[in-house]
Amino acid sequence: MLTMKSTPNHTGVKISGDYFDLDELNQAFYKVIGKEDQYHGYEGSRRRILGISYEIRHAAQGDRNVDFVFNGLHEHTMKQHGFIAPDKNIYFSAEILWPELIYAAIALKDFVSLYQKRVSQSIWDVHLPVIYRFQSLVLDCLQGHVPDEEYERILKGFNQPVTVDDYAIQYVDLMNLKYIGMTKEQREKSLSTIAMKLAVQDNDYQAFRKQVLSAATPGKKQIHEIEVSAKYPEDFEW
């Protein structure tokens, strides 16, 4: 079963599951976000989700964290059925920065809509429930780390018909780097604010987007192709 839990320093979220949980999520990602340049204006957001997919894929291959999780098999059950078996399953996991994960949950709303319009209108589609569960787990994990009143505002922001079409995805990098640079206590206090900024595209985002567009115009680059000057630290505490 796929699970999400905030990391000890609240820097990000640990996504855990067995091999099949993580592979199922990856397959759903690939299907819903489409192929390169399939959806005009969404390539930047698609690449962000592929970044999360990369971590999950490597986790499933055992390249990240490996944990042993109780599988519900009790000693009396083994005696009852006359066999001996492990009482733990192997779970794989990877950490994703909080702002990155929140943005992915938001962007997937658009990709789900595009997928339903252009690829699959079946109510029995096997990939969409996996995406919905992923988004729900992000929100559920977030709810456990922000005050109730603030969570309600975030939820309203998530439900607004805001599109990530032609989104300045460099803003996610800005939020990531800002969040990494905080102390644990600062992260706990700022998480709801960052979630709201990503959900509602406030004045700060609009001003940032204009700056990115002004940098994009001379070279006629698409907005997602403009590189940010700041670099991520090689090591930081999760």
C-alpha cells in the first residue's frame, strides 16, 4: 500500500510502498502526463512530475531506501495454517521536497483533465484512481502538519479552477530552495503559506512569472526552458 509521511525535519515527504505500488504509480504518471510536447504549454509541468517519477522508479529498484514493514501475518495464523513465513514485507521509499510534491498534486489536475478529454473517457480507466489516490495522500499528509483553518483555505485553493498551462515552473525551484534553507521550526510554520502560493498563483507568483517571461523573450525560448541561476545544495537533512 502506498503511503506518505513527512520527513523528520519536515523538508519533504517520504513516499513508500512495495515494488508493485511504486511501479503502478509510475505507470499512471507516464500515461496521464503524456508524451513529450503532447500537451502544449504543459511541458515544464510534465518534466517536474517526471522528476518525481525518476525518484520513485529508482526507489522501486532499491536505489533509495529499503524498509521492512509488518505484513499482518501473526504467529497464531502461521500455526493455524501450519507454515512458517516472514511477518514483514520489503518496502521501498524515496523523499520528495514538500513544495515539489504539492505542485505535482496541483499540476496533475490539469493532466487528468487533458487525459480525459483526449485519451480516455472511460469511467473504468485503471490509471486515474491511482492518480487520485496520490493527490489525496499528498493532501492527507499536508493536513497532518498545518492548522485546520489553514488546511481548509489550502483545500479551497486546490479546488479553484486555476490552470498550470504555461506555468513558470522556476517558481517551484524558488520555493524548494527557500524551503531547504529554513530551519525545522520555520518549515513547520511556513508549509501552509508555501502550499497556498503554489495553489492560488498569488501576486508574488505573477510578478515572478513576468520576470521569467522578460528573460525568455529575447531568445524566444519557451517559459519552462529558462534556467534559474540558483543551485540546489548537494546535501541537506530530510
